[in-house]
Amino acid sequence: MNDTRFPIKLRDAQADLLRRMPCRETPWAEWVDFHRYNARMFAAIAETDPAHKWEALACHGIQLRCVERLTKRPEWKEDYQVTPNDGESSHGEVL
């Protein structure tokens, strides 16, 4: 997940998600990182693609539920406060 910028449009974000999707044998920690990145990306898309704001927010929620399922702990909206197209993950990688 080395992308330095999020896509601007929802359709581009969905294509990006599919391009970055790990294989089934990938360790769960990488899947958690994948879903957390996606949650940040879709939250940013809700700001940059107003015509698809609600769809992007729904995708954001789906990604949060995926993280919760993998980690067995709730994810909070405050954990995903980013400025569209810039930010830093909790691991120090640029998003």
C-alpha cells in the first residue's frame, strides 16, 4: 500500500481496490492493513466525488466492518480522519 495519493473518483477507487487486493493466502495482518487503507480511501472519496458521496461512505463502512471482523475490535470514525489525497497511516507509511 505505497500509494501516495488516493483516487479522486469512486470508480477509480474501486479499480484501485481490486488492483491491490491481496491473494487468499496473504496473512491476516496484511488484510487488516488493506481494509484500513480502503476505509481511508473511501472516506476521502466521499469528499472528492460529491456525486457518489453516499456510495463512498457505504464502502467506507463495509471496509470498517471487514477490519472489525478480522481484529475482533470496533473501528471508530475518529481513527480515519484524513485530508483527501494526503495523510499518514498509523504505521508511518504515506497514503
